[in-house]
Amino acid sequence: MTTVRAFMEKNYKHFNARETLDAARGWEELLAGGGQMFVTLAGAMSTAELGISLAPLIRAGKVHGLCTTAANLEEDLFNLFDNPDYRLVPHYKDLTPEQEAELRDEGMNRVTDTCIPEWAMLKAEKYLIDLWKEAEAAGKSHFPWEYMYALLDMPEVQEHFRMPKESSWVWAAKEKNLPIYTPGWEDCTLGNKFTALVMTGKLSSHNLIKSGTQQLEHLANWYSERADSKTPVGFFQIGGGIAGDFSICVVPMLIQDLHKEDMPHWAYFCQISDSTTSYGSYSGAVPNEKITWHKLDPHTPKFMINSDASVVAPLIFSYLMGE
């Protein structure tokens, strides 16, 4: 049987295919040289069940830190709770407004061709409210990922799992105790609920969740520790948006604002994106543009894969796993 790795080595010769293979090889070379990889997730990668291929990579020690949209953080948990109840809508492009309203009234929240059942969200919400109240009573504040890890450690929560936890990338990150930065955490279902609870007085303060600037400080310290130990860190970006923008800026912040001129740049960069450069979007900017912002060095290995991350990322992950 032909492996994914062998298939790519044989067939991926040109264009985006060649770039995909080169990016996978570059990741492998970074790790072989003692480096580490930082991964960012935009889009609806958790609903796309990227955890099936990403979780093994994390457990294998090939990912060392992550930054994700808040939706990806929570939707990996929703998958764990109620994936069998998710509804596929392959004909989603042909749905009428009335059919969309029918899905809404059934508690089905559509993400492209996949509907997330509302009851999965409510299960997660129930346990997180308890954890927020515990932190409130203790006068403590935590990062969003710390609340998620605490939730997953609850035995009664694990009884709700309806898919193997081995397919959860958040579970894998918890096992490795990796940071999962979530800038703009309020931009998600659970963040909306938290805000509503503060507004109604059922929670006392927004400060129960550590802020984005506190997350940036944590990331700056995380990166600096690796710089101090001469450990190069690569940057693998899926999609664009805040997950990538927030985290890649830690290097220019360290260099320009903390005046650590000898701080190393990111040692590798790869982005999978369908964005177009000419529209002025940061998500579509070619890697060389990042040199001007002190994010990358002129000699940093750089890869830009213009394709669908739900197709390309699992191939790269499988290649790295030797599958």
C-alpha cells in the first residue's frame, strides 16, 4: 500500500503541490535541527475535524504551541460532545432562506456544509459556568485554554464524549500541556455567554478571563525562553485572521518595543491560504512582506500554499507522521 508520504514524494512536483511538499520537508528539517513549531488555526478547522490529523502530530511532539480563534477552541470540544448529532448539508449552496430558518429552529447552527447542534454548546456552557464561578469565588483569573483544560479533566465531562478523545487536538494539547493562545476570545459562542453573564450580574467581572494583552505577554515569555536556549521556532499558519496576526507579531514587539535587537526571527514560515495578495489583505500577503515588519529574516525558509487548508493540512501532517 502506498503511503501518503510516498505518494507526495512521487507526485507533488510543481505549483501548489510542490510548495506543499517543500513545506512538509522544511518542517521536518526544523525539528531535526532541534527546532520547535508553532501552529495557528483560523477558519472552521475544528468543525472540519482537523483534530483527526493534528492530534497525533501534537502527541508525537511535532507541535509545541498553538494560537487559534476562540471558535476553533470551543468547536473542538463541541465535536467531542456531540459529533454523531452533527448534520451534513452537502447541498448547502442551494438552501433557501426558509430552509435556513428551519435549521435554525431545529437548533442546527450551520458552518458551510456542517451543522453544529445547539445542545453540544449548552453542555460545554454548563461546565464552564461552574468553573468561572469557582474562579470568581477564589478571586482568580485564568486563560481561556486553562478553563478548557480544567473542563476536560472533569470525570463527569468525559462521560459525555461521543467520539474518541484521540481525535481532539485540544485534548492532545492538554496532554502535552501546550499553551493555546486565543486572541479575541469573546468572538465565540462561549465568549458571548460569558459576556452576557457579566452584564446580568451573574458573574462579577470580565477579569475572570485573562485579557489578550496578558496572552501576548505570556507568548512573549514563551518565545523568549526558546530564544534564550537557542531553540529556533517555526510558524505554521492555517488561514489568516487574528490567530496568525496576533501571534506572529510577538517577534517585532520583542525587537522594536522591548528593544531586544538580538531576538531571533521566526525560523520557518508557512501559510495555507486562499486569500489574494492584490486585495490588500494581510491574509494574502506574500511571506517576504513580513521581512519589512521584523517578523521574518531574509533567509527564513518561506512557503505560501494557495489552497484549501482542509485538504492540504492533513496531507502535511500525515507526511510528517510517516503515514
